[in-house]
Amino acid sequence: MTPTGSLQDALLELEELQARALHAFTSAASPDDVEAARIEYLGLKQGRLKAAQERLKSLPSDGKKEYGRQFNGVKQALEAAFDAARGRVERKKVADDAVDVTLPGIAPRLGRRHPLTQTAEELIDIFGRLGFAVARGPEVEDVHHNFDALNIPPVHPARDPLDNFYLSEGSMLRSQTSTIQIRVMESQPPPVRVVAIGRVYRPDTVDATHSFMFHQIEGLMVDDGVTMGDLKSILRLFAKSYLGEDVQIRFRPSFFPFTEPSVEVDMLWHGGRRWVEMGGAGMVDPNVFKAVGYDPERVTGFAFGLGIERLCMRRHGIDDIRLLYQNDVRFLDQF
């Protein structure tokens, strides 16, 4: 083969290489296709353009300049084709992943308030319409507010470590929301008309109607001439407002250190099968008034504490308190 023939063959191979490479880049449909074409034609070790560059060594001296000029043009064309192909497939991927705002939207699944939250908010609304403001207090309490100020003596069984969650000396998780009554009366003079709401803690064995953590709503009314009749009227109005006009409740004599006289308040369970305790109530004991600086000769008052879980269960026909804490969506979706 003559040198001229060798040069012509080499230039022809360059043209064929350029044509095949341009076709590979322009027909690439994905990033993987573009990368495969780059490796085949522009690869630094075994790419076809690299092999064409090596061909320069075997050409006669008078043909190297022309071949080199042609080679540089092919290299530039292939690099431009690679950049164009890469940009094209990347734009296509962005377009494919983009949200078409003209399509109907996918409605997100919305959550809802827990049935106990719904119950608490409705109770606050009912008592608000009866003239009671809302008060809140700490869940970690001191013994003074949980026992001493509520007329519960040091030897009382209610202080037993087996019946409370003590955290350290003089500190505990509150066992009742009555602690908020004390804090309210310590902070303001009478008249007082508040409900306190929140979690309380007692190491009860968990069963269908008991839990070691539950919620209470506590009511307190202090003024001149408040009577047991006022207490019973308020609780009957509340029961009818929340549980319905046909609800039946009863008051049974009882004893609590912080009220005198005291009553247990029961409600007839749905279906009329049995009575279930709704809460405790009574007239505020004079010793409690003395502990907060009120004059028991001048004011009287009543207090009550109701279990929010049991009210919720009675309202919705739930027979097991554990259902409220299992986070079963099938159950919670009903509310």
C-alpha cells in the first residue's frame, strides 16, 4: 500500500468513526446509553478515538499533519455530541419526574384528633358555657400539693408508695388533678370557678376499666353560699349535655379527705346493664381552705373529679379502655 493510500484509508476510517459515534450519541435514549457510547468512542484507555489517535504513529511524515487536523475535528465533534446527548437525556429525566400540574391531585390522607382529645375539648366547652374557666398545672408535683394541702395526713393509705409514682423525696407524678385546685386557690382570692384537665398517674393494674395513666377533669367552685345542691345541679346539667337527656346518674355517700360531705357519682352504663363510677365530688373541706389561706367561715365551695376515659367510653359505647391506647387505625377511624 502506498503512503498516500494509507493516509486515505486512515481519513476514511476517521469519517466512518465520526458517523458511527454521532449516531450512537444522537440515538441514546437514557443516561446509561450515553455513558456506554462515551466509553466506546471517547474512553481514555480503549475508546475508538484513542485507537484512531494511535494510528497517527504509523502514517508517513507528510500525512501526519492532515490526519492530525482531521482527527482534532472529529474529536471536537464527538465531544460536542456527547455533551448534547447528556444534556438531552438529563432534561428528559427531569421532565419525566416532574409533576404535571394539569393532572388531578392525589388527596393526602388526613389525620384526626384522638377520641380522648375530642372528649376533653367538648368537656371544656360544656363547662365553659356553665361559667368555668380552664386551669392547668404540672404533672410532676410535690407532696405538699398532692397530699398535704388536700388534707391527706402522712399516715393515710393514699400516700402508700405502692399506690403512687414517687420520683424522688418530695416529688411525684400527680395522682389527681385536685393539685391544680390548690394552685389556683393559692394564686387568687375567691370567688373561684375553674375546671382543671390533664393526665394523672396511679400504678393500677391495667384492665378493661383501669390504666396506670388516665385523664381527669376537675371542677372547683368557691364563693359565698355554695351548696351541695349547686354541685348536684352542675353535674346533672353536665351529664345531660354530654351524655344525652336520657342519661341516668346517681350520687352515693362516700368519703374523701379533701371534701366533706363527699359523694361518688355513678352513671348507668350504655344498655342499662350496670352502674359505673363517673367520679368523686363533695363540698371542699374547711382544712383545705385553711391550707390555701381562705376563710372557711366566709366561703364555701364544691369540687368534683371526673374520669375522661370513662365519659368517652360511655358516650361512644366502648367497653375496654385499652382500645384508646393501642393506636389501632381501624378503631380510631370511627371517631
